[in-house]
Amino acid sequence: MKKIAVVTGGASGIGLEIARKMRSAGYAAVAWDLKGGEAVEKEIDLPVVACDITSESSVAAAYAETVKRFGEPSVLVNNAGLQFMSPVDEFPVEKWNQLIGVMLTGTFLCTKAAIPAMKRAKFGRIVNISSIHGKLASPFKAAYVSAKHGVIGFSKVVALETAEHGITVNTICPGFVDTPLMRKQVKTQAELNKISEQEVIEKIMLAPQCIKKFTSTEQIADMVLFLCSDSASTITGEAYSMSGGWGMGQ
């Protein structure tokens, strides 16, 4: 029987690549995403369950639908994310709440929903996608940095609480990954810093990296697969940087 893997934010970007690669590796992968419905499933060639991960009732409904259609998940990848950039003194409260809600509260709610079945099965793999900004900071990203730091701390707590049940909990901390979300950041950074988009890539994004190139979605997906494998069965509570050397030693 195939292991069921839920990937939040799985209808696009990093999440879609993770879901597809997990499926190719033999998992029954399911995307949880605000974009639900048969049309989206056909468009991305992947089962999609509609879910607002900031809502406990929506998460509960998505979990119940997943169990009904596919079975109880033994793998959870908390990937859903978004970005908004602004100086702190101009940062809209509604945007702060939205980012914290999706990336931190959403990670909590999905994890809370998945743990009971994993405990019963005496097996589980939870992989949380944080960011190198879970270990360091950049200007104009107050909510994002706060949420991503929180994901790492939350992951360590869950790792401690669930280790005796055969569950591992780890975090991946990418640098800049070449996705549509990242390309939007390039445009925003250019406007905030009053420079060209190419200068943003060279002077802001890749400047702190030792390896001057973006991480690919495929590399992130491969790391997720490793952390879900038997080879990683004694790895838990760790936060792995995939950032071209940015933030080395943190």
C-alpha cells in the first residue's frame, strides 16, 4: 500500500514539485491548496483538496476528505507560503496576520490534524519548509522572518513530543528558489530599493551566497524525499539550510 503524503500549497511552485516528485517515488501525493476542484486537478495532473490552512475547521474538513478519498496521511509537508514586503512602521496589520496565519498558524493546524493518526501507526514524517530567513533577517520582511523563525522553533517542539511514536519532524531552509513568488519579490525589491530587477538579483539576492545561483524546486523536493526515507529515520528536530552558503554557520 502506498504511503499518503499531503503537501500544503501543493498546486504551484515548490509544493507542486514536491508533490510530483513524491508521486514519482511511489507515494500517493495529495495537494492541499486554496485552489481546489477538478479543474485544478486536471491542470496540474495531481489530486487537490481545497483547504484554507489558517482555518481549523477547513483543515479538519480537508483532512477528513483526504482520509475518505485516499487514506490516512503518514507524510505531511507544510509548504504553503506567501510574501509581503514593507517597512515595519508601514506594515499593514492585515498583511502581518495573513502571513503569520498561513506560514505559522497553518503549519500548527495541519500538524495538529496529522499527528493522531501518525501516533496510532507508530510512523510519521513531517517536513516543514521554512527559509534561510528562519535563521537570519532581511529588511522589509518582518512578518515573513517572524513566521519562518517560528516554524523552526515549532518543529523542534513537535520533534521532542513525537519522537517516541516513530515520527520525525525536520525543517528545510531554502535561500532564493526560482519560482513565480520569488520573481514577484524581485520586482518589489526593485521598487523599494529603486534599482533594476537585475541589480536586485545580483546585489541583494545572490550577493550573500557563496554559490551564485538560485536553488531549484527539484533540489528542495529531493531533500524532502530524503527526510521521508528510511535513511533519515534517526534524523529529527533539524533545520537544513539550502541557500548556497548564505547564513553559513547559523
